[in-house]
Amino acid sequence: MEAYSFRQYIYDDCKFDLKDVIVSEECFQRTGFGKYVFNVNMDGFLVAPGKVMLDVKRPLFASSSRVKDAEDYMARGCTLLLVQWPMTASGSFRKTFHTFKQSLRHLPVDHMIVPKVPIQLLTSDMVRFLGRQACPFIMIEVEEEHFLHAKAWEWLEEGQSFRRIPFTVSSPALWSKWQEMCQYYGMIHLVDPIEDELTLENLKVSGIYPYKGRLIPNGYADYNLYWLGEGSPIDGEINFRYHDAVPNVTVMRGKITQVNQSVLASDPGKSMNVAIPKHFV
């Protein structure tokens, strides 16, 4: 891939910064490494990071049209889709995990698997396995508080220590109690409740950051462009609702993947692995 650069305002972490950006070999770079770097005119566009999204609104697991559903996420600016994998039995979880992972190979967007495990089925052996598969976190399905108190968290925390894979819970109603238990048992956990877009803190704890979700050197060149109009002033006064806004252009690993909500034909996305969880916290 040829190297290119642009200078434009970046919307990140709820603020605007004027930055010089270089893209080469699918990633943001500090320099062009001696390559010819051509300049791209971004006048009139606001630049924001590609979105890391969990498939909450349209789960792919039970979908009969996974590619189309993934394209719908891409049209909203998604450059990494976290696909939930509901575990229904503990006996053959290794085989079913690999089978599900293989079934996602044609998705057009980069993706990771998020195991969604009923609390009654979760074991330390399972935690170690999912850590070895470099999943970003384990979502524990629990609806009643007494199930939290009945679990042997000491063993599960020990299972975490191998790859430091974080836990979270699916129930917003139990979030406060869950946080207390994580502190008491010393468990690694996501710090913010799960929504369809991951927060920066959750990206860091899970190990998705710094490679996805932010415009920083050595991260994948994922970003969205929002058309504001030629000569539009870009400053803190602008009424820009990042989480609700739909991008005009999405770029994933340096290549354009959608324009005006039309997904372009391209190679399939990559099955991604997390880096070291909590390494940058």
C-alpha cells in the first residue's frame, strides 16, 4: 500500500485536535519510512476514529444473513465488530468455539468473538481457554444477585491470571454489586457498562487499544469521515454528536470500505486477537 498523509481536525475523546496523520502498511505511522507520501485533501471533512461495536442491536449468532448484518454495522462506521457467542453447554465448548469462529470467516469487517456465558456454566478451565483464544472479554449472563454470591470467584480469578482476560456482566441492574465483587476478589473487569460502542477505558482494559479504536501511531488505520461542508469552521462550538452521527466515508486498515452507507466490495475482514489486556491502563 502506498503511503499517504492528511492534516485535519480529529474528533477524539470528546475534543477536537488538528493533527498530521500518516498512513502506510494498513497502520497509522509516525513517518513515511522513506516512502513517497502523497497528500490527501480532507477539506470539509471531520475525522474520527473507527468505531468498535458490540453486536447488541443485531446479534450475528442467530442471523441468517450475517454478511448483510455486518455491512449494516459498517455503514454506521464500525471497523471492528465484537460478535457475541452465546455458550449453551459446557461439555464441548472448545469445538463449538472454533466452529463458530470459522463460520465468521466471510464477514466483510474485522471482528473478534465475545463469549457470552451463563454464570452457572463458567469454569476456570473455560476462562483459561478463552484467554488463550485472545478474546477481548467474557460477558457473564446473570440476572439475579444470589447467583453472584453462589459462585466460587477465587477459582475464576485464578483462571484469569494466565492471560488477564476481563469479565463483565450482562445485567445493568447488577452493575454496582458486580463492581463491588470484582474489587473484593481482585478480578480483572471492564470498568464501564457494556453498550453497543465500547468506551476508551473498556478498549484499554480489554487489550483492543491501542490497535483499534483510536488514531495513534502503530494502530490500524481505521477512521470515519463526516462531511461538514467546504470552509466549515471546526471547533468546540460545533454540534457534533459522534455516537449518533453516520459517517459519509469509512476507512478500515487504510482502505475505503463504505461511502454514503454503501459498502464497497473488498476482501473479507480479519479475525483479530487482542494485545495484552490492561497493558496500557
